[in-house]
Amino acid sequence: MTRRPRVDVDLDELDQIIDRGQQAPLSEAERSTERTSAVLPPHPAPAEAPENNQTVPTGHGRNPSAAYHGASQVGVAHPTLHSGDICPECRRGKVYRQKEPARLVRFVGQAPLEATVFERERLRCNACGEVFTAEEPETAGAAKYDETALAMIAVMKYGTGMPFKRLERLQSQLGMPLPAATQWELMAAAAEPLGVALEELIRQAAQGRVLHNDDTSMRILRLIREPGDKRTGTFTSGIVSLVGAWTIALFLTGKKHAGENIAEVLKQRAHDLPPPIQMCDALSRNTPKGVETLIANCLALGRRQLVEVVDHFPEECRYVLETLGAVFHNDAVTREQALSAEDRLHYHQEHRGPLMQKLHQWMEAQLAEHKTEPNSGLGKAISYLLNHWRKLTLFLLLIKGEAQAVKTARREYRGGALGRTDS
């Protein structure tokens, strides 16, 4: 079996890509692990001698001091000089305080949760035996675990993915034990008042114009099932809903698949709203029943199947990958220019539409003219794209937020117009 060549990655560049990915979806050029230039051999080009021996300096990779907005700020005054004093160097001018101080960053280590033991003095009468104990200081607080402790446990568990047992072990090693069972009890009690907020988030998510959903398997200790339930798997469904300017992310864990969970969410959708766009992969269990959505599939997932067989079909895969690369580039242009929904649609139809139509014709010819074996890796990848072509090209029909366009897209979607090469 042919092995993929090793790809060297610049860690500073990777950190920057991760930071940008937390703010907005990555462009095609930033998907470095599957970048077309990384999975395909480069086009042969004549060797050119470098103009000089200079090398391009790399970034230092450090954060500026302004990035430490959560750090304690300590002002340090000059030990001998004050604003308005005579300059000790030239003795002619005066020194004045600069707008920007010289910043110095220092780190210290501490436990995720820090405990304080208050030793209250006790005095006992040697005659009557009465014991007098010092009052609790106000700084001790009323509860053993205050709000900041609950918040830190939640952040460690649900924000960074640290298991309760691992946090238990870390706290024990630091001499401030915090049993996993106690952590669970604290989280269960803290989550109860949040139920009202969760129900409201679900209600608002149901009103979204675009919803993304997917499943991942989940391992839990025990799940109580209804009598006669033959399912054995446990899943966490992620549902991301775009509602106006807001993005709502829901995570639902249990026996239900993503399609069933999104169906439950959409039951709270207002009746006067048009069907939402649903972005998901092509698995049938992602499709809801009993509610109407306009299903769109992700081109990146279809592209990935070409990446997996590129070693065996380099030229054919090059054509598809480079075509999709141009499609993704046009999408990035619309985001950079912050086009309106209608302008973005027209841009897609003008620039991406011909590319997708040409690609569709090429793939149909590969199978119809027996240029590609249908059962080969390339044939299966092409068949996947062709079988889901309407859902992969839904973006060429929809204008975000316009009901009439949604009705038009629904009609053409059902009629199969998106699957024809003249669409």
C-alpha cells in the first residue's frame, strides 16, 4: 500500500489558522491537512535560481502583552523619577509619562480549584468546661464550594474536556482533594436552574434560517432505556442554528440520532416561517421525519472522498479538487466582500454555477463513457457526488432569509432541476 508523503507544518502558521477558525469558517486554502497542494503532487515547473541567499524570517509565535486581558494588572512606578522632573541624562528637558507603559508578563502556577482552611481559635474554660469558638470570617463565605468553584469545574469538564476523575487526581496531587462524585453532584445541582435557559435556547434555535446537525458516538456509564428498546448505541447530536445575527449551539446526548433530535427541536418552529435549510452529511439518520427542511450536503465531505483515492487516480482527482478549490475560493470572496444575501446568490450563480455544471458533465461522462470503473475508489467518489448533486448545489438557488426564494428552491428541489446539467 502506498503511503502518503510526510507534510511539514509550520506551527506558527497552524496556531494562526486555529485562531481564525474559532472566529469564522476556514477557507479552502486554510484547510492545511487536506489542502489540494498537500494531497496532490505539484505541477512540474522549471527550476529557478534564488535571487539571493536571504531567508524569509519566521514569526516568533509569542502573544503580545495586550492579549493577556485576563491577567492581573500591577502598576509599577519609577523609583526615582516623576512626571515633570528634570531629565537626569541631559539636564535640559523634563520627563513626562508615556501613554504606553513597558509591559512585563510573568506566570505563576496554581491549582484549578484552590482551598483555604480557616483555623478558628477555640478557648475552653477550665472551671465550667464551656468552649468559645471564633466566628467565621466574612471572607470565608456561606458555602463550601462558591460560585467560582462551580464555574471552574464546569469550565474544566465541559469547556476543556477534562474528565472528573482526572481533575480528582490532579487536585489530590496538589493536596486539595476534590472527589469525582462530589464534582458530579455539584454540576447536577448547578445545572438545574439552567434548564429554563436551555428550553428557551431550543425554542429560539428552532426559528433559525439554517441549521447544521451531526452525530458522534458517546460513551457513558449507564443510560436508562424504555422497555422493549433494542437500541444499544448512545450518541451526542450537535445542532448549530443561525438565528439572525446569533449562532446557537445545542448538544443533546442520548439514544436518539441527529435526525430525531433536530425533528424534536423543529417542532417548536413558528408555523408562519418557511422550511429551514438543513446542512448535514448524507447519512439517512441525519434526516428528520415529520418536519420539512431543505436539505443541503457539504461539498467538503464529498471532496474528502477524492482526497482518499488521490494516490491511485492523481490526474482525475486533480481536476475535481482544483475545480472545487475554485468553488471554495469564490465562496471566500463573498465572505471577504461581505456581500448581501441576494448579491451573494448572484455571485454564486455567475462564478460557481458554471464550474459546478462543468464538473457535473465531466463526472457523468466518466461513468457513461466507461472512463472510470464504477466500483473503483474514484467511481464510488464520483457516484457519491452525482447521487447527492441536488443537495450539494442548493446554494445556487437559495437567497438567505427571503421566503419567496425558499418557495422557489423547494419547488425546483423537488422537481429535480438541481440534478440536471443545464441547471
